[in-house]
Amino acid sequence: MILIVRIIFKVLVPAGFVLNLAFFSFPIALAQDCSASSNISASANEHYAWSDVIGWIDFCNGSVQVTDTNIKGYASSQVDFLALDCNTTPNGSDCGSGANNWGVTNLGVTGNFANLAGWAWSDRIGWISFCGNSTSRGSGWSGTGWTCTFPTYQVQIIVAPGATQGNFVGWAWNDVIGWISFNCDHTGDLYGTSPCGPVDIKLRQAGSPAVAEAGQPAAI
């Protein structure tokens, strides 16, 4: 069964501008299974990110899996797939050498946040940056992996001590569609409070493997 829920909420983007996400229809599947190899929540409101340009981005596709070193698989949207790792694109491996081994890196946990860096890719809209600032405009290649120093935006996962799951928070950036929000509530992340509407929409990691207690600290 599918419910069509009409919601409205307001988000505060990192640049300080307020986006009013006017009334829109959101299809909520009462029973939906993600891929068996995915550890993204299959709950109706817990496997989406939002773009004010292309709408909902669904991570309950493409075997998306959070590991202690990266995020594998790909998400889907109304315009294209968003590949999160060069080894697990919809078309197979697209990796090269060095910085051509693109993907979203899990830098490890500092405090209650697992910090993400690196790049996702879409054939239609190009690179999606998961961390950066006005100078770097994205993550940098260290010679062995993606790093992110003094971010002004970043996608993170809130991880309680000893937990194997957590909510994604924060923002990613794309030069074509702009900001992508991973949680309607940004309380406690880099950007302050952003109120949710009647439906609490977010992306959530819902199971093992746990995020490793390792990695470099976030520069907040």
C-alpha cells in the first residue's frame, strides 16, 4: 500500500539562506525492502535525501552500504543514479588510480559523529561533494585517500557510543543542483537547527557493520 503524504518544512542552508520547500507530494511505502546487502533503513521516511531542484534521492536502491571505511553502492533520483563508490556504480567498476579512485570515504568517529568526505558521481549532474569549504571546494586527495580540512559543510552520521546505526545529517554540494540535505533536522551539526515538518525525513544507517572508532577528527 502507498500513502501520499503532503508535507511542508523549512531548511536553513549553510550559506544562511532559507529555502521554503513548498507543499509537495511524498510517496510513503508502508512496506519496502532495501537490498539484502544494504544497511540503510527501509523505514518509509528513513532512506531519503532532499534536493530543492531534483527532489527526493532514494538510498533504498543499489545495495547502499555504510562500512567503517567508505559508502558503497548508488542512490537513485528522478534524473539519474548517484554512484557513491567507483567500484560499485550501476555500470560496474569505474575506478582508475590515485585520485581517480573516487568515492565517499568514512573518516571515522569523533565524539558522536562519523565524518564523511570524498565525492559521489552522477552522469547527468557531475560530482557531488560530501565535505568542503569555500577555498577547497571539496575533499582533497592525500595520496592514499580523501581528506577534508576545516569544512564549512559536511555530511556526517550521528553515532551513539557502541551503536551500529545512526542518522545522517548535514549537506552535500553539487555545482548544478546546489545543496543536498540528508536530514530535515540539523540540530547539533555544523549548521544549527532546521525544523522538520509533520513527517521526519532523513537518511539512516540501520545496522552492522558498525562505524569504527577511528579516523581523523572533524574540524568544526
